[in-house]
Amino acid sequence: MKKDVVAGLGEIGLPILKLISKKEIVVGYDLDKNLMNPKKFKKLENNPTRFLHVAIPVTKKFNSNVISLYEKFLPECIVIHSTISPGTTNQLQNKLKIPIIFSATRGVHKRMLQDLKRYTKFFAISKNAPKKEWAVSEYCKTMKKCGIKTERMSKPETLELAKILCDTSYLGWLINYAQLTNTIAIQHNVDYDEMWKFSDEIHKILGNRPKMFPGFIGGHCVIPNLELIQNQTLNLIKSINQKYSKKVKNSKNIHKKYTK
């Protein structure tokens, strides 16, 4: 009997493991053995692996780490859920003789289990991937069983860019503008929230004046993901954020006012 493996049991991998475990035979794997179920892992160790779901942190050794995981589990297909640099899927596909799917993850970490079911799970596969249609069909079936909607994009590069440009970096720019407007409001002794009431109706009608809370950008997504694309203009998100933390007192605690 075949099993699936989820590698990397952090904020993305653990919720994916929990969802898949309700419908498929699956084990979790992590360098931190305390996160694993050792009895279950040992029991299924010799079962052949169907899908290897990769949710490990992205470092300079990401590709070699994925290849090492492939050599350990010998899966029929790899699905990458980690946020990766444009071109990574094709680089790995050119090195391995099994199909590789990239399936970007969306959601808030603290409610990721719910958000995996809330948002469509976009995915893409390289044109030169072997057994491409089998991999796509099996992945979609598995996700559907788990209550996750899927949609295929034309090529991995589109989705790799979408995750960074249309999700995390876009959020970064919006927060940057909130930081800027709050800085100017403070200079003029104006209340930020009262000032932004001016746009409430416009946003309600047109949907293009979102008010963001003017906090410091921390976490594991917006700023770290800038490293994956290396764009000089996008790097302004990081520099504006750093300058804001120096200009505005208590900037790292502002979010508490808006996230009670």
C-alpha cells in the first residue's frame, strides 16, 4: 500500500499533513524528530511513496535538500508547497525523472488549516514533466478528497511570480503606504483612523482604497520573500519598513490595536 509523505512540519506542512491524513495514508517527516510520529513513520517506512509534499524552508540549499528528500523517499511525484524563486520548479524538473508540481500556499499561518480549504490551491507543472497528466489527475483527486479546490496555471513561473508579486509583496506595498500616511499624520498631529474614514465609502463602492493598519512588517513571508526575487524596486518595501520602525515609536506593537 502506497503512502504520501509531508516533509517539513512547520506552519505550512503540519496543516497539510493534518488535512491529507483524514483521507490518505500519510506520514510526516522533519529534521526535528519531536514533530514526527515515530511509530507511524517506522510502520510505513517500507511502503512505496506516491506523493512527497515539500513544505521545507527555502534556503540556498533548497534544491539540493529537495533532491536529498527524493533520494530518501523515492516518490512517484513531488509537490512543492513552499514559496520559491522563479525558475525553481523547472530547475528541479530538469534534474529529476519524476513529475514535479508547484502548488503555492495562501492563508494566515495561525488559521492555515481553515484557509487551505478557503482558498483555491493553484498549481502548475513543467511542460517537459514525465507522467504529467497522471500527476495532475492524482493531485487534484487528492486535494478534492481533502476539501481543497484546485486550479491549474499554464506554467510554474507564472505561479512562482504570482505568490510573490500578487500576494506577499503586494501586501508589503499596502502596509508601506499605511506607514507613510501614518508618519505624515503624526507630523501634523492628526489621528490616523479618523483621517482614513475619508476613504471608507470610496473603498466600499469601488474596492480600490483599502485601509491597512500602519504596523511594522514582521513575520516569515513579506520581507523574507523579497530575497527570492531580488528586485531593486521591491526591496524598497524592506527599507521603508526599517525607516518606519526608527521614525515611529512603538511601531512594532501598533498591530495589537487592530488585531484584538
